[in-house]
Amino acid sequence: MPRPKSSIDEEGSDPGSRNQPQRRRRRSYASSASSASSSLRRSNRSKRIRVAYADSSDNMDLDEEESGSPADHCGDDDYEIPSDSDDGSEEEEEEEEEEEEEEEEEEEENETDDYEGHGGYHSHIKQHVKDLHENRPRFKCRGCAQTFKRKDFAEAHYKREHVDNPERCYLRFSSIKDALEHANDPQHRSDQKLYRCPVENCRLTIIGKVLNMASLLKHWNMHISQGHISGELELVYIEAAQPLFHDIPILGSIMANNHSILLESALLNKNVPGPEEEAEEDADEDDQADEEEDQILVNADEEINILEENKVWFESHKDHLVSFNARGYRCAGPALKTTHFIVEGCPAGAIIDFDTALIKGSRGRRLPTMSLDSRCASCHSEMRVRKLIKRFDSGKIDLKGGLDALRQTFVDATLKTWTCTKDYERRVRQPVRQQLDQQVVIIDNEFNPITHELYETSIIDRVSGKSLLNTLIVHTDETKSTVSTQRVQGEKVSIISHLHKKKVYAPSRGLPRMNVHQVANKLRASGITPKTIFLAWHVSRADLQLLRDFLAKGGYHDILPKDRNCFPLIPLYRRNVPKGFSLRLEIVYPVMFPGSDLCGLNHRAEIDCRQTLKICNDFDNFCEPVENRDEDWQQPTRVVKKVQRSILDYVVEGKR
């Protein structure tokens, strides 16, 4: 159920605290040694771990604004347990601080003695020290007993700890294990009154999220501003309880890894918050589906272990924070639009956890972040099938303002230098710059999105553009899928799959047809090895996985590389273009190359590969400073290279 939030505070020793105002220490040369010793003692703070409920548990902050002694952090609702690394009690720490203050006073006296000859000037300095450093007032938090050196720090703490996170638990523990044990205690509850939204079918009500009074009022006003309810209605406060905490084995490992990432960021002097609670209303996954058209679905009859899948995914993405936003709440159901209302709940009534929902990537974060899907695996698969049907029925792509608007947005995005990951720079861009053939290739597949049966595959060389493989797939009994499309959505999905397959295998295409053994031989003859780097216009490594699974059914396990050698390109582009910009290949390519003969020919594997190749070339160009780019991309009004003749060329000619 909503899960504990763990944040680990290293008070005094936390590198993130370097941004805090520090107490100035004035010392003479004679007292430097004793001052350094006291400074070392002051930095010897204990490590503490806090636990809170789930909807804010992903906010594993390092409390960078907080400062002060351990005593400053101990209020009525804040009991701290020192870690094993603490050598003494709180009383001993207080005695050490008193000794430090006495040493500071001696240092100041020594300094003033050294400068007695300067008279009133140094008395003024002494008064300044007393006014701003010794007698400086501390600001108390409105919600607890903690005090801060600055008023804005106190306000930020109050908002973060008490307003935005009313369910937070203020007890502190020496280890994650102790924190999780406490979270299982029935007494681990919020001390504030919590309420549910009274609006029928409201998303938060359906999933079981509760709010404090201030948050509920804000949420209610959102309903009014969106026109969901009349502004004349009076808000009725319906008390509700926070769901009980539920532990799961993988949770402790993820919490510890989150802390390590945040601590590393602090060591690099990056003031980066943890994976914070997202907007009050979860982003509708329907908005992200454009770039996930070919995403692999979880089939209802597949005997997959969701928890094991998440463990494998987590182990291979330990450089990512993991957000717990959805954990502990009810599944949002299979409906397409669930931003504000849920009219169709989860048939199984699933509770989102690491054993019911898959981890997915999250966008728009300062650090790479993953989060649990707000739908269980079964409902997510159902939602994707409905998305497929909707796209088939509508037929046309909604360009949301047309190509001209998208083109201008894209041009604006190219006015800055783009970025890529260090791994992509080292393993992809460097070999391409060195013109090393067949070390980096581009792959694209056409397949049944329900049964995962491979229809067509194409691979071209990233440097030369040479076609290494381009074939339709002839399935034998050993490679043919045994899953029926009707088991998911019935007759309509079966019809869609049949029409798609018929289009791919049209005789007019004239493509060769190969079985698994012929494909394996062709790949080997083309120089593909387990060391080859694959690129795919996708959000995941699905294209490589599909081809690898196809070969494995024929007994070929040593031809293609592991997932680490596959780079999905959509996430690289996503970090450089505005949020909401569609990255479907059939949209991105005509935006960049409106005069190209390849426009409008998508969903043919080799065509998609060649479009991806041209996009990759320009991506590398955008990663260079504007002044170092090819001439055609130094002009902000240009959208395509001259050889492709942009629409602007025709406009200029028309004016002549």
C-alpha cells in the first residue's frame, strides 16, 4: 500500500549541504590547529533514515536546506536513532558543540587581541560577529520543532515535509531494515486528518489516494477549473485512511540504490532532488503511446513472473532512480483516458506493486528515473490493444497543428547544442566518425503486436548505408507463434492482425523470403556478431529482442548481441526536443525532410531503416556546436538539407 519513503540525511557531512550558509569562523594563525580539529568533530554527524508513506516515498531527499545540531532536529514528532557509526550519545555531541563554541570564542578573542592597535575598527568587527553570527535568530518550522538559520529554509522545509507530504513519518532509523520493520507496524500512520475526493469516478478516489485538507481544496478547485463540476457546489470533507504498508523483497534494494544515486549527485555538487511526486493528476499514458506503437505487450496467457522481470530490469538500470508514485494504490484500469476520471476499473482489482505492474521509464526528470506503471501488467496490455484498434479505426495521424507548426518547433530545438549519453558517444558516434563499417547497424522489424510473430526484418550499415538483411519471414513449425489473437480482444483484433500481415506479405513488394536457417546464414555472411552495435527507432530494445528470439527458436544463440549492445533512439531524441513533440517516425521524418522520396512509405522495414539512418546523421550534427555544424544546419530557418529541397525553397522560387 502506499509505501514508505526513505530519505537518508547526512547532517553536516552531506556534500549537498555545501550550498547551505555556513557559520563563518574567524581564526588567528595561532588557533588554526585547534580550529581544524573542532571542524573535524563538527563534521562527524550520524546517518539517519526516515520513513514515510508511499505516494511520497519516492522523494528520498537529502534535506539540503536543513542545518543545525542534532538537537535542532529533535521535536515532538521527530525521534532519532543514531547509526552504528555513532561513537557517543546526543549528550556527548552537545558537549562537543559547547566545546567548539568556546574554542570559537577564544579564537575571536585572539584575533581581536592581535588587532587591538586598530581601535574602533576592530570593535566594529566584534559587534558584527555578535550580531550576525552569535546572536543570529533561528527560524522555527510551523509544523514541527526543527529550526533553521534562514526563513526561506524553514518555509521550504514546512512545504516539503508538512504540506506536500502530509503522510510523512518523522521517526528516524539507523538502517533501511529498521525503517521497513517500523513501516509494518500498525502505529506507522499519519497524524493528520486525511480525506478522499467526493467527486464520483475521480481518478484519485478510484485508485485510493487520500489528501490532507489543503491538498483536497486545491484538487477540488482543479475540478472546477476543468469544468468537471459546478463552482456552486460545496466541498464535503469525507475522512479516509491511508492504506496499510506492504513490504516486498525488492523494495529495500531499490531504496538503498536510490540513496546511493542521490548521494553521488551531492558529491558532484549537483543540487538534484529525489524522484519527486509527479503532478497531482498522473500523466495519461495515452499521450505517450505515439512513440510506443510497436511496444511489446504482456499477454494474458503468458506465464511471466512480474516481480522477476522487474528485478532483472532494475539490476540492468541501477543508474536510474526508481519512483514509487503508483505503488500501493489500486490499478487505474484498461481505459485509454484516465487523467482525471476512471470509468472502468481493473477487473482484478489489482494493487500496484513490483509483483503486479512493470517498471517503465519516466520522462522530464533531472536524473534518469524509472517508475511503476499505474496499470497492472494485464490492464496495460489491454490498454495497448485498444490503442491499436483506435489507431486502425481512425486511420489518420493527428499532427496537432500541422507539419508547419511541428517544423518550427523542431527548428527552435536545433538552435542549441544537443546532448547524448556517454555510452552512445563512445560506442556509436566514435566508430561512425572513424568510418568503421559493420560495427554499428540499424534494425527495424514488422511483426504482430499481439502474438509477437515476426513478419519482416531489415538491417543496414550505419556508416555506408549498405543493406545487410532485408527479407520477409517464412515461419516453420518451430518458429510460428501458437498464440491466438482472439484470446485478447476477440474478432476485431484478429482482423487487424490479418490485414497487417496481408499488407506486409503483399506479392507486389517483391522481397525475398527466408526461414530461420537462411536468416542465420545471411547474418553470419554479413559480418553480424555478438559485438555488433544495433540502433533502433524505438523506446525499447524490442526489435533486437524479437529477431534474437526468432533465431533462438531455430537453435541459433550465438549470432546476435545481448541487449546492452542495442541503443533505442527515441529516448536520445526525447531529451533534446520539447515535451509533447511527437516522435513517431512517420511524423519526425517529414518534419526534417519534407522533400524526401521516402516520406509516407513507413511500416516497411528497410524504408524505416533508411529514414532512421538520415535522422541519425543529423542527430550527430546537432550534437556539435551550432557554428561547427554542416552549413545547411547553421541557418535556423533551414529545416532540411539543400539536396532534399525544402518547402522554403519552393516558397522563395514562387516569389521570384
